Amino acid sequence: MDQAKQNSLEETPWLLHFIPSNDVEGFNNQSQQSEDKTLNSSAMVAGTAEVQSQNRESHQRKDSAFISMPSSPFRSDEVKTPKRVAFNLKEKEFGTMISDSTVKGIPVYAKSHSEPVPKGFVEGTVENINFTQHQSLDSSYRDRSFDSFKTWSGKLERQLTNLRGGRPPETGPEEKTKKSEKETSLPVDRYFDALEGPELDTLRASEQIVLPEDKTWPFLLRFPVSSFGMCLGVSSQAILWKTLATSESTKFLHITPLINLVLWFIAVALVIVIFSIYLMKVLFYFEAVRREYYHPVRVNFFFAPWIALLFLALGVPSSITNNLPVVLWYVLMTPIFCFELKIYGQWMSGGQRRLSKVANPSNHLSIVGNFVGALLGASVGLKEGPLFFFAVGLAHYIVLFVTLYQRLPTNETLPKELHPVFFLFVAAPSVASMAWARLQGSFDYGARIPYFICLFLYFSLAVRINFFRGFKFSLAWWAYTFPMTGAAIATIRYSNEVTNVVSQTLAVTLASISSLVVSALLVTTMVHAFVLRDLFLNDIAIAISDKRPKQHHHTHTRWLHNLRQGISDHKDIEIFLKFSPEAKEAEASADPPSNENKV
Amino acid sequence: MALEIVSDSSITSITTRQGSSAQSLDISSSKPSNSSILTRIHAGYFSIALSLAAQALLWKILSEPKIANNASKHERDVLSLLPHIIFLLLWWFALLAQVSLSLLYVLRCFFHFHLVKAEFLNHVAVNYLYTPWISLLLLLQAAPESVHHAFGIISFTVLYWVFAVPVLILDVKIYGQWFTTQKRFLSIFANPSSQISVIGNFVVTRAAAHMGWKEGAIGMFSLGMVHYMVLFITLYQHLSSSSRFPTILRPSLFLFFAAPSMGSLAWNSITGAFDVTCKMLFFLALFLFISLACRPVLFKKAMRKFNVAWWAYSFTTTFLALAALRYAQEVKAEVAVVLQLALTSLSLLVSLVLMVLTAAKVNRLLHEDDPLMNFINNSKSKTSALPKVEETVNGQK
């Protein structure tokens, strides 16, 4: 325990001001001995650390930040991840210090050490101290606040710095700091407790995150997996323009195959770029990727890269190739198969990630992969493999569809208001109808039924266009455009079979709507990226702490928490329905009757 | 009266929701030395007979001479001789098991009707009441030629009817409860064993198709299919999590893929060819099987002690192997043949292991209380909200 604390202190870089606990009155001395030891070892910190001796009056102002020791240094189990500091009552003592900080861009985290911090409250450890490259000092000292998220605790970076001929980094103690950070997976309840919103990316007011909030995080940490939605949107457009150019019923439009060619190359480039960025994120910030994987909404976006590759294969211009190799299909379907074994198995085996708890419209992304794979497989000439994926996708789609329609009270992630994510409802039936048509050879009844379902869902969402206002733009919106494109492509295929004015008009209309939406989205993305510069905001969703901060009015949330965890009896459902979700906002101090789930 | 501590996961509190086995005290009531084989044999024991019958059916199909074969007639006869012998042995053994279990159960109805009633009222055990009829139907289907000749077609048809009618009656009772009764919400009482009712419907479908009654076959199939869909969705949603399903019965999770494989066989018997619907059902069964096979942790708790629920492994894998056989016959690809061989050998292996284990531990099976009975008693006492445990069975060692 001491060792961990010792290590965390040692990796405190320069400009440290140590106040021993026994010198400060009111400080909660818990163990003198280890404190001394830590102080001694921190004296070993290299170089320019200004270790003041233990006198209080050395609260002098330097041209550096003053950081005092955290008050309760012996909670070594909390040392694991850098946590945000909370300002306590005595801060005005240090207020002058803080405001005096002249160092640009260095947020100072000071902590009063007058009272011990209650457990569960985020405490500041020394890892909180972060520094940007201060001009007047060596630039070789890295920002360490994100180390907990880095793969191999930043060792890779140090080696890269070494390779680049930079200053040799500090060796030794700091390497051991983060080994205790390999935390176990976050339970899904933490995500539901800490986050809210249709994409579960907004932090609740009572929660805190483990990474510094007011600092811009490294780009890789801000790059969410939902960026793969962009690949989906663009590559589906490529398929759309290919279908428009080659279909019988739209020949009258005289679309040139050139558009498909251009779009396809753009899509390929985009896929390569996003793949490589995310690959770097996997290499450098594996912890962040893990947290995204455990996020109940984001996990579905892990299917998106492979679906995008399938789209690319489907939309390949005929000038490049007409026949795809069959082995390509097997290669592309393998990751999808593995992922869906994991996800569907989680649904089936119950536990904390069972469907009644985590169902949300983004789950459609995990289903659509099956149908797209079936479509591609049928296009390259296979029969059994595509049928396999079609059957699996169909069975699980029915389950998901019913679950989402039911809007179970045990389900938290369904947004109460409409959000573009609802367009994902349209995705599965449209692709399923196309896949079935390709498998059977013609657009027969088995294809028409899902197609009409898709049309109905599309229209019932389109007439509610008023309710889609007022949402914060996010990159995931790109993923919601491909259902519109899919519906358009399905309509074109349908009009091939049933060629009349109505179907052709519908095809053209839907195609133009989807292209317009994609262009509008492109413009919005450009605006956000270059003008507003808030395209990649700090990705709060992955930085939630693994323990809930102590709350005063937590009785009702705990009741809700327990209730969510185990509706194990129909009585619980009745009780839940009685105490509607508004109760949890009410911050009622009165405890609900405690008969809730004590069986 | 002896105090018996029974490992039973049915009594859970909110904290042990995830199916961890909780210790429960099983205080025996005033039923002294009445525990015997009769009090312990519950309907779940028929899964032994069911598994044997399914294995017999498998061997019958395996021993059928292949049609398009280049080998000479003599070689074909020799090759099919060994499976034929095994098939005959299995069939007679299955018949024996079925008859003896039926006798015991009839006696149990006479002498301990309250126990049978308790089984009937319990939401998990009632599904096992289908198993005797399913195994009887399978036995009929798997009957060797000699038996066919001895009995004649008329009596076979009569027997089919006799065995199908109880399934229908049970259907009416159980499915009717799902959507009519207030007290037995499907969302709460659905559990993996409910899929046995669906399997029962599909087996009756096959029987009807074999008898030649197409309409009845389609009727039973649609009945089974509709309820299967409802059940599948409900089970996947896991509304009631696993708090009402004992961990000891985890092997019945294998029913997840037994139902669609039997469904594909049923549709196959209706249409005569293994068409797209059959294939899709078979693929679904295959996927669920792979998914369960990748999760051995689920079954760890149930595998600690041998009990009759383990026999669920046998007949479920046999059903899957049967479907794979039909699939391989239809699609003559190497992959399909390999798949069929793998699944068939798996089911054979599992059945063999179970037979050996049962033979070795027959004492345990016959002289100790099966966890299912304890679960029935415990959940009965729980739902009746009485502080005392009602009549329980105490195994005296």
C-alpha cells in the first residue's frame, strides 16, 4: 500500500511543494511513518524538483504552481486512476496561490488538507497535476494525466521519444505507477448511472469523471468509435449512386457511373483514414477502447467498420471489378461473426448485459451486419453461408424489434424524445428485403414484406420530423443516414420488379432525400470541424469513474439502482410502474417504501 | 427428523440475483419414512427415456442403407450391419426404460398424487410433463421394421393419436394460461424449460405428417411456431433475470437450440424437402449451439453434482445431430458432411458418457432427492408466502 502511494508521489514531476502532514494543523495524521518515507522517496525525484523543506511559510509564490499534498494519502486503492480534485472549505487559504499562478494554461489543482476526504469521494492524488509544455522549462516532461488510459502506461511514448532523440526520460519509479490501474471492467450499471441522453454520452450532474474536464484531451482520446458512422454514410451513398446508374427503372435519369466511382474512392480513403486513426487509438489508449466496448450504446458501433467494408465491397464500381473473390466474403464476415457471438450470447445468458436492460436503437447496428453480409454473399454467388447469417439476423432482429417496441420500464436507454437514432429502425428491414431478393433471385413476397415494413417505419418517422429538433450534433449521426440510403436502394430494386410511375417516383424521391441529407450532414460536419472547432469534444462517456460519488439524496437513486438491477418479481414491476421515472428527478427526501425488493 | 441443507439457488435475495447457489434449510415435515423411489421420480426423469429414444432414432437413420452408393450391395449390408445392431439394442433399451419409468410414475400418481399436483402447478416442472409423450412418439417413429410388421399400420396410427392427445391437452392448459390468466404472466414465468412444450408440438407435427394427415401437421406446426416465437423473444429479454430458474437446471439452456432443430425437422416432414425455412431454422439452432458452447462458464455450477438434469445435454444434441443429418443429405457439400459427422459424434459421445455416469450413480439418482423436487417445494412455499415449508420430501440417508 505504501509502495503504491510512494510511487504515485514519486512520479510527481518538478515544482512540488511538500508540506508534511504533521506540520499543518488539523491535518488528519494517520501514519507518520509512511509519510516520512514518502517524503524521503520523493526527494529522489529528479532534477529540477523544488523540494521545499518542511516549513509552512514557504508558501511563496514562484513562477510555478503550488501543489500541496493530498490530505488523505493512504487510500492507495484510490490511487489507481487520477481523480478530480474537489475544492474544500479551506481553499481560500490557498486562493491567492491559485490566482497567482502565472503559468499559462496550467490549471492548478489545490486541495485543502484540513479534513480527510470521505471514501468514494473523488480525491486528488498527485497524478492530477498536469502540465502542458511550459515554455520556460524542459519540454520533455509529458502530460501525465492521461496515463491511466494509455496502453503500457505511456512506455511506448517514452520509447518513441527516445527514438526521436529526445531527452532521456526519467527512469525507474514512475513505470510502476500505473500497473495498479488495470481495473476490472466497468459494470454496465455504472454507465447507466453516470450517463444520460439518447446516445448515453452526457454526464449526469452528480457524476464526476476521471480525466480533467477543462482541458482538451489528446486527439486520440476524443475520437469515438462512432466516427465509423461516417464510413457507413459515405459508402452507402456510393452503393446508391451505383444502383441508380445501373438499374432498369432509373435508366431514364441517365446517371453516369462516374459519380459512383468518385464516391467510392472517397469512401475508400475515408475508411482507410478512420481505420488508421482508430488503430492508433487501440495501440496507444487501449483502456479508452475497452471502456467504449463496455458502453451499452457504443459497443454496437464496433460493428460499423466491418459493415462499412461490406458496403465498399457492395459498391465497388464495375469499372474496377465485376467479380469479387469468394474468400473476401469469409474474411469480412469473420469479425462480425465473432462480435455477434459475444453480443447475442450476452443477451441470451442474462446477467448484467441482458437485453431487457441494455436494449436501445443502436443495437440495430449489430443486426444489420448479418443482412448486409447475406446480401454480399448472395452477390458473390454463395448460398448457404448468406442464408446462415440471414437466419441468425432475422431471429435476433425479431427479438430486438419486439423489445424496443415494448419500451419496457426496465429499459433506461430509450430516449423519451425522438432522436435521429430512431432512423436505425429502418435499416434492418430494408437490407433484409434486398438480401432476401438476392438470395431468391427475385423480389418475391419474402422480400416485399420487410420492404413494406421499412417503408412504413420510414414514413412514420418522417412525418414526425418536428420532433427531431434541438439535438446536439454528433458524429454518430452519420450512421443514421445509411438507413435512409438503404431504403432508397430497396425502393429502386422494388421498382425494378414493379415498374410503374409510383414506384419510380418514390425511388427518385427517396434517393434525392438521402443524398440531400448526406450533403447537409457533410456541410454541418465541416462547419463543426473547422469553424466551430467542436467536432471532437472531450469524450465524457469513456471517462466515468468506477464508483459513484457520494450523494446526499441518493436514497431514491439507490432504490432505482437496485430496482434496475433486478426486477426479479412481478411485484417489482408493479412498484416501478407506481413510482414513475419522474420520481427519480424529484430528489424526494422521503424514502420510498422499502418493500421494494426484499423478497 | 433430520435437518437437511440443500444447495439450492431458487431462494434468492436481491443480492444473489445472478443465480449463485444459496444454502437453504430444508426442514422436513411430518412425513417420516415415506420417501421412496416413488416420491423421487419426477417427470424430469423421463428425459432419460427421451434421450435413449432420440439416440435410437439417430442410429436408425444412420443405419439406413445409403441410396446412391457405388459400393456393392454386399458391402453396403455389412457396413450397415453394425449400426443396425446398435439401433436395435438402443430401441429395446429405450422401450424398457420408458415402460419402467411409466410404471413408476403411474404408481406415483396413485400413491403420491399431491406430489404430481405440485409438479403440475410449478412453472418449471410442468414442462417436463411433456417428456413421456415426446419419447413415446419418438419410439414409435424409430420402431424397427419387425415391430412395424408385428403391429400393423392401424394400431400404429391409433398409438400415435393416443400419444398426441395428451400433448394437445397440455398445450391448451399451458398456452391458454399464458394469455388469459392474470396470475401467471409469461414475462415472469417463462423459463428455458418452456421450450419443451414447443418441442412437443413439433414432434406431434412429425407424427401427424408421417401418418399422412397434412392439415393436422401444419396446424400443430403453426401452433408450435407461434408460441416458439413468443417464448424465444421473452426468454431473450430476460425480464425476470435468472432469479426464478435454478442454477442446477442450466443444462436445459441447451433447449434453446433443440427447439429450432426439431422445428426444422418438423417442417421438413411437412414439405418433404429440406427447403429454405428448414435451413434457416437449422442455422439458427447451429448458431445458438456455438454460442452456448463458447460459454462453458454458464454451466459450471450445474456440473458440480450429477443429477438427472444432465440428460438434457443428450437429447438436445441428438436433435441437432438429426437436423444436421437431414441438412447434409440435402446439401451434399463437404462442409455439411463434416458438420454432420461432428455433431453426430458429439451426441453419441454425450449420450454414452451420460449412460455410464447414470449407471455408476444410479444409487444417487434413485435414493437422493433431485434438486428439481426441492426447487418445486421451495418455490411453492415461497409463493404461498407461508412461513413454514409445506410437505417436503426429506431424503433420509
